[in-house]
Amino acid sequence: MLRKCLFFFFVAPLLYLSVLLPLAANGSDFDVIKEAAQNGNPNSQFELGKKYVTGDDVPRDYEEAAKWWRLAADAGYPNAQNSLGVLYAIGKGLPQDYEEAVKWYRLAADQGYAVAQFNLGKAYIRGREVPQNYAETAKWYRLGAEQGHIGAQFSLGRMYVKGQSKKKDLVEAVNWFRMAAEQGHLKSQVLLAEAYSNGSGVPQDYSKAAKWHRLAADRGFPSSQNNLGQLYADGRGVPQSYKEAAKWYGLAAEQGNVYAQNNLGTLLEAGKGLSKDYTEAAKQYQLSAEAGLAGGQYNLGRMYYLGLGVQKNIANAEQWWRLAANQGDADAQNNLGAMYDIGEFVVKDKVEAVKWYRLAAAQGDANAQLSLGILYEVGEGIPQDHVQAAKWYRLAAAQGNVSAQSQIGISFALGRGVKQNYKNAYLWFFLAAENGDKDAVQNREKVAMQLTSEEIEEIKQEAAGYLSKMKTK
């Protein structure tokens, strides 16, 4: 079974944003700026400090930068006040002192300087030399965000996602992410794309998800490259194209994105958008598997089990499936259960088979639900329980598992684990027969003898509706 893995991630909060914003100097020549700074011009003092930080025209010297910024800061120049705060925060040119940093941030923030408002908000959310206070953080982020500060917009959006600004509000979060994204903020573009993909805070819209993922993907962001590839593979928001999917998966895979490596493997294995290449598919699966991705581990195990692109090796298959199963991969759990059920490579152990089948069945794996039902039916590895058997048969049958449809039909026909009901029995035999189960055809005809022609026609109409729904899934 080929599987796709769509990567979903969350972005870490911003750390230090550059706070040294360029301002027009009185002159481009170093000597002109220095002379003006020495004459007490705060703008030139700030610009001169910047030159010492960047090493422009002079050797880099944070102490000299601090000296000139302090002169401008003492004169009330907000850019310099904020920048002096940064030097205190990072301990360059001055002893590290968060209390002093906050003092200077506040002086600049009170003058409406957006960068300082953002930095002061960060101080409150981190609780450095001020008590941690989300309300104060939100206040200062909002002031900066309303002036168009990208970092403040993004960070305020994050607070709404986490419920740190009064309450969780995904609509408000998306609004702030959009403002930052429209200014080119990469992480906001990614989160906005995810919001449209998932319908979180906005109506689900794959076209808009593709638009924002593409912007981030074009800038080389691997997760968006992978997710854009997934949209092309599924034909959501973009014309369906395995060739385009392979292109974007490939770009992300080259950067080590494990989800893209696994997804690229599925296309190579199936020969979709690329020439079929089992060896390369196995290689991509192995890269993701060795990085710990459960989907890659499952797929690599399957390649070893089938001998596709690698030499057939059941021991290796079992090893990779066990790693994936321990991470909660339902397909791998089901396969391990089957190995214990029949004693393939491992010692036959029905109890162990029940354990793995149950884990997979609880996640909705139809094959595992059927197998667990059978073990309940026969009482192997677990006490016999027809009620439980019927429960698991029904769950698997509802997902379209043909064997389970036939089994639950038998349960209803015999009244085993459920109340005898020939209508329900006929329905499930009819569905199984329509899906190619020859035994179900015979059982359906036997049950039909217990029903009127009107009842049968009514059941067929119900079955037709069910089959139509299954086709659209």
C-alpha cells in the first residue's frame, strides 16, 4: 500500500529581530558623520554607532558603538535607546544586563518606536528582569504591529494561536499572519498557507493555501515545497500533476525534508510523474526512515518484505515495521500483528498478534479491525467474544473492507454477537457481493428467502446510496 505523508509543523517563535534600522545620515562620509556626532547631533551619533557595529569604514567595535548610542539615547533619540538596550541584552560592548535593556526599550517604546515596542513585548513574554506578563506582551506587540512591524505582527498572531492574548482566537491570529505575510514574512506565509489548508481561522481554501505555500517554496522553504507538492499530487487548489508534485518533493527532499523524501519515494515506486524506479524509491524511503519518520520506516519495511529495490529480507522488514509500529504507525502495527498471527519470521503468538491488531484497529485500520474480529470470533489470543467480534467486523465493513462486510453479514444472519436481522445480513452480503465476494453472493441468495421482494428492493436502494458514498471518498 502506497501512502502519502503530509508534513505539518509549527514554527518556533522569533528570537532577536534586527533592530538597527537605517536612517538617512547627514553625510555618507565617515568624517562628516563623526564631526556631526562630536558636535552633538543625535542622528549622526546613532549612525556612527551603527558603523562601529557593522564595521563600515571602521573596525567593528561594540564599545565605541555603545558610547555613541548612549549619547544619542541620553538625548532622547528612540532608535539609539532601543539599540543600546539590545547591546545590554546581548552583552556586547556592555555587560549583559537585562534590567538595563528593558529600561532603554521602554524609553524608546514610550515614544512610539515600533522596534522597541516589539523588544519590550519579548521581554515580558520571556520574563527577563520583568515579571512574565502576557497582557503586557500583547499590549506592546499590538502597538508595534499596528505600525506595521513584521515581527510584532507575527508574534501577536502566535499569541492568539496559543491563547496567550486573553483567549485563543484563530481568526485574529490569521489576520496578523496575513499582514506580516503580505510584507514578505516567510514564517507568516507558511502559517497562513496551513490555515487555508486546514480551515483554521479562515474558510478552507486550497487555492489560497497553494498561493502562500508557493511564495514560501519559491524562497526555498522545504516544508512549503513538500506541502505544495502534496497539493499537486492531490489536485487540490492546483491542477493535478504528479510531475509538478515530483518537482517540489525533489526540491524539499534535497534539503533533507523527511516527509518529502517519503513522498518522493511513493511517486518513484508508482512511476507517477517520474520513471518508475524501485531502487531510488527505496533510497528515499531509507533516508526518511533513518531520520525517524514512521511513514518512511513502514514503506522501507514493505520494500524489504516485497523485495522491491532491495534484496528481499523479512528480518529487515520486521525491524523497520517494529520501529514504525512503536511510533504508532497503524499499517506497521497491523503488519506486525499479522506476522505474529501466522508465525512469519517471529514465533507465532496470538496474544502478541491481538496486541498489535488492537493498536492498529483503534486508529481505524480496517484490516486490523477485521483480524481482531476474527480472533475474538475464534477465541485465539483472547477470550471468545462474539459481541466484540461483531463490533470490529462492523467498523471494518463500514470502511469498505469486503471480507468484513461478509463477516458481519454472517453475524446478522446467525444472530451471533448481534440480534438476528435478515435485512442487515442481506445489506452486508449485497455490498460484499458487489465488491467481488463470491461467497457473499450465495449467502445473499440464502438470506433473500427470508425477505419480501419489497424489503429486498428497499435494501438495494440503501446499498446503492452507500456504494455511491464510498466511491466519492
